Amino acid sequence: MTILISILAFAATISILVGFHEFGHFWVAKRLGVKVLKFSIGFGKPLWKRTYGPDRTDYVIAAIPLGGYVKMLDEREGPVEASERERAFNRQPLSTRFAIVAAGPLANFLLAVVAYWLMFMLGVSGVKPVIGDVAPDGIAARAGIERGDEIMRVNGERTPTWEAASITLIEQALEQGDVTLSLRGEAGGMRTHQLDLNDTREVLGDDNLLSTLGITPWQPTYEAVLGELTSGGPAERGGLRTGDRILRADGQPIANWEQWVNYVRARPDQNIKLDIKRDGQMLPQHVRTDAERDGDAMIGRIGAYPHIDQAELGAMRVEVSYNPISALGLAASRTWDLSVLTVRVLWKLVSGEASLKNVSGPITIAQYAGVSATIGVSAFLGALAIFSISIGILNLLPVPILDGGHLLYYFIELVKGSPVSESTEAMGQRIGLAALAGLMALAFYNDFSRLLG
């Protein structure tokens, strides 16, 4: 079910991202008098095709959803009737060609603003940035940060959720290096601590930022109490019920859910004698685990989830919503901030100051989209905005075959007074394809590395 949700969420996300990007090219081209022959979401074999309008434009949804294109009338791609030459893309003045090409990435930034605007109006849900464990020798421990501290501000900026805290930490680390955290302790007192994050290779290393700092976010305490049971699973077949508390397994005391999970995983296809507490009574019980493969090993499972204390979880959740005007301002600001942050991280990747493991591809996008879709509409909108900003910036890179490469050619044309030669453009296309193929290979490699652990 999780895989299906990820696939559907990925398809929806890519379709929206590509649709907006290509619509930007399409809309501006039509408004500036260029004839559009085809508007396609996806590549390869058409799954759906319709022809509309006075120009008989083909609208296509194709089989491979990893992109799209707008095909315009162009003398470089085939003969054009004399009566329509003025509508050919290659005949347009430099300003028109520039506007049409730039419209795609700009549409992605506009989509990000709209997605964030809706998200801020609907309400931003998240978990308070309360610190769980602190690694003894980590950056956070050396700075005096303690378990239970809540991050209230980062360099003066409010951080109501872990998402806001993480993004602001990276932004401020890249911009200033030294970061001041305003913390509220478990007892309620306020204090400040300084973090030295000048080492970009450490901040943007192989691990995520929180791991680098040596902290983990707060998590609810899971007692060894059964929550939802898988229908027909070993726990249900063995007579266990939701709400049962596991006291002992084969005579060994079970203190919490993690200990119980580890005990079950170590015993595939085995009988476990249990002592449980149900409705105030102590009862003996037996359960036989299923055996499942996990990588190279076989592990035990009983098909049970932990009971979650909703009151404890609810106390840590926050939700903030804004009126339409305030939400629009915040949306524009968030889009700008994340765009600048993305460019900075890209530069750090190119200069070797950040790990290439930060590059992600379609599999990671699918997982992220799937998780955000299950959380709710606001989370999905936030993910959509982040992806849209990434697509917009990626397409603006000065790499031939991307929009940014074409814009680079137009800039050269503006300077030298004539278009670049066809041979130069062809060579650039080959270089661009090779660079893009290398980037995709790296992204897929990182995706599979994360997937396989």
C-alpha cells in the first residue's frame, strides 16, 4: 500500500511540476505569436492525445513521466510554409525567444509561491523542535545543548517546527557560519548557545544536519503495548489484542516497544511464551512469529504496531495558519529563501564543499511525495513547493539542453550580435546530454544506496 501511495503521489507531483513548467513556455509562446505544434507531458508513446484550437495544437500525455516539452514551429526542424514563417520560433527577436525559454522555470517558482500560499492558509502542521537524545561528543553537546531543550529561535528567526528549525539552521550556517540558538529548557527557562557551523563540509556532509550536530528530534515514548494488529497476522492468530501490554517474553522482562521489537526480530518462525496484562489481569499467551527476509537475514514479525499516546503526541504538535495577505507574503519569502539556499548548496556541491550524497533522484522524490501525501494536504503542498523550486533552478543551470543553456546562448548572441553557430550549439547539446546523464546516474545511485541502506 505504501509503495502504491508513493507511485501515485510521484505521478501526481511530476505531472503538476512538468505541467506548470511546460505551460509557462506554452502560454508565453502563444501570447507572443509563436505557433505551438505540440504540448506534451511525458516522453515516448502517447497514452492520451487530443488536437484543439485554430493552430491544431496536439495535447499529449505520454508514457514516460520524467519531463515534457513544447514543440514550436521552427525552420531548423523542418520546412515551414511562407505564410507562417513570421510565427516560427527561430524568426523571433531575441527578447521574445528569451521570454519564452525563461517562462518555464519562472512558472515553477510561481507554482512554489501558490503552493506555499495555500499551505500557509490551510495551516502548517508540525512537531515542536524539542531535542531528544544528544550525542556525548557532538557539536551540540560541546555547545551545552541538553535533552528536552526546545529550539525557539535560530539567529533571531522563529522556528515553530522541526522543518523550520532545520531549514533555518542550514540557511544561517551557509550565510554566517556562527549560529545562535535560543533554547527553552524543560523547566521553562530561556538561554542561548552558540554553534560553530563554519565548516561547510561538515554541515553538508554525508549525514543529515541533525546527525552532524549530534542531536535527534523528540520522539514519543513507545511502551510495550500493542496498538493496531495486522488482520490475519501472527499476533491476531495467537489471540493477542489491541491494548495488551507485554510484560515478559520467555521469562525475560520487556521494558519498552524497542526491546520487544528486537526480541521478535531475533526469533523468526519461533514460538514465544508471553506474560501480558489485559484489562488489569495477568494472562499467559503464546505467539508464533512469521519469518520474513530483510536483506540477507531472516527476521521475525508478528504483525503489530505500537500503541501511541495521542495526548503526548498532541502536546508536541503545532499548527499555525495565516490570513491570505500574510500567507502570500510568507509564501514569496519562503520561495525566495529556499531558492537562494538551493543555489548555495549547488555551488557547494560543485566546489566540493558539500557531499555529492545530497543529490537525490526520482526514487527519493517518490518516497518523499508518498510520505507527505499520507500526512495531509499541507505537507504535500510543502513538498510540491520544494520540488518546484528545485526543478526551476535545475532548468536555469547554464547547461546546454536545459533552459539555462539556451538562455546562455541568447546572452552570447546579445554580446556578439549574432547567434552561436550550429556546430557550437550541436557540441553544446552533446555536452549537456552527457552532463545530464551523469547527474541522473549519480541521483539514481544515491537513491538506491538510501533504499538499500
